[in-house]
Amino acid sequence: MTASGSDREDFLEAELTVLLGKHECPVCILANETEQAVLSWLATTNIREETTITKLVKARGLCRRHWGEVLRRRGGDLGASGSRVVSRIAEAAAADLGAGDVTRHSECPVCASIARREGSVLEMLFAALNEPHKLAAYRSSSGLCRPHLALAVELAPEARSRQILIETQRRAFLALAKRLDGRATDAHNRPLAIRRAIALLVGGRCEEESTPNDHRSPTARRRA
Ligand SMILES: [Zn+2]
Ligand SMILES: [Zn+2]
């Protein structure tokens, strides 16, 4: 897949270039955007709708963290219709056991959406590394967070991309280390610099108001 083509892809590609100037992992920014959008939808949608119910039952519901988020956004109560959905998930779980399946693999639909977005952002990034001006923009950016770097290196289509990713990150981390060591960052700018550095080291957004991303690595979450 190349990142050129549809208008949507062109838009995302332009967005990626802008995101690279933000000193945050662009995959974390867009994955968080997807996560918030899906959670908002789940928190406001009518869960009497059969397509939604079927999807939730088939996945045996959400992961613990995302159920927690939906519950929080719904004021701690899913209501009568939500209660029926959880009842149907429990029935399906009982049927799994009836069929002797105690370790059924199911993927939380919110986590699945995040993983798809991560994959599509990385595809765009790999394509961008083949274009000289975008490559230059990437090289002078803060690169990716460590978990998304690991995922990117795993998925990179060729040795050249892997080398660019690793080398850019090595330089970005060295620059971070220098900036945070000693007097290079004044007291006023220090809190943001520290948040940005921590976000790049462990993944997630550095903005205070955003929901932290899953602390597990993207690869682990994909496989969970
Ligand atoms: Zn990231
Ligand atoms: Zn989840």
C-alpha cells in the first residue's frame, strides 16, 4: 500500500508531516484520536442496535480498561439495554465453556481499532521515508515513542527504513538527554520538556488532559 491515492490518504499524509513538528510520537497522537473517537461513540451510541450488539458479543466485549472507560463516560451505568448486552456476552462465554473452550481468543474492538490505526499511520510513515523532503522532516523530528519504534522496526518493509528509524530515534533520544541534563531547559519550560521526554520513552500523549494510552506495548496489545 502506498500513502498516495484517495483524498483521505492525501489528508492523512499532510497531517503526518504536521504531526512530525509536534515533538510527540505521531502514532500515539493518531492512535489516541481513534481511541477517543471509538470510546465516545460507544459511550453515546444506542446499544440496542443489533449490529453493535453482535459485534460486542462476537468479541466477548471490550478489554477491562476500555469497559472501564465506557462505564466512566456513561456515569457508571450502562442502563437496561447495556445490561442485556453484558448478559448476552456472559451467555456466549458460557457457550464457549460448554464447547470446552476455556481460552477463547477475542480482541477488544477498541483495541482492534487502535491497532488498525497504528498500522495505517506506520504505512504512511514508511512511504514518507522514500520522499526526500518528508525524510528530512522525519529526521529532524522527535521520531516515535519507544513502543511504536519497536513496532515500526518489526513492520518496516526494508532494512533501509529500519536503519532510518533507529538512527533518527537514537539522535532524538540523545538530544532529549542533552536538553534535560543541566541548564539547557529553564524552569518554565522544564515540565513540558519532561512530559514530552517521558511520553517518547514509554508511549502515550504528553498533554495533561488526554487519556493515557495503554501502558502495554502496541505489539503486546495487538496480541492480547
Ligand atoms: Zn507512540
Ligand atoms: Zn481494549
